[in-house]
Amino acid sequence: MRLGEALRLKLSDIELDKEPGRIHIRREYTKSGLARPTFLSREAVDVIREWLKIRDDWLLAASRKSHLYPKGAKDDRLFPFSHGTIYAMWHCSTRKVRLRR
């Protein structure tokens, strides 16, 4: 899955209770314009469930820090981040594990 596709996923696009877990990638998310399913490992399902437990708190904290998330705004994306935020998280993570300086 491309980063842009993952960042556009809505909560309604995921099925964590199926075996295996599923994500429905809508055609409007894809570069090719074709919808497709993708499947999740048990570990991925567990991680997404843990994220969903704190997601609303993260959104609330983000709304206090940024004009991008007005108070009370609803964001139904699974991962309510921008590309820039993801790249910053990636660079921070790789520095912490010493893959880059």
C-alpha cells in the first residue's frame, strides 16, 4: 500500500474482526484508479487496535496545537496525519535506532 493510500483510509475501510483482517482500498485512493482489498497480519490488527484506543485522544491533543484540527472537528481517517508528519516520524524513528544521523 502506498503512503498516500494509507493516509486516505477511513475507519469504515477496515475490518479487524475478519480473519485475516482486511482493508478495502477504494479506487479514489489509488494511483491506478482500481479498488483492491489488502489483508492484515494478526500483529498488524493488534497494532491498529492499540492505535484506535488512543486515536481520539491524539486528535484532541492535535486540535489544541494546530489550526489544522479545529476543536470538535471530526476526522474519519484511520491515520489523521499529513505526509509531512509521517516523514518527520520516520526520520525521528530512524535516528533513534541509529539508521541515520
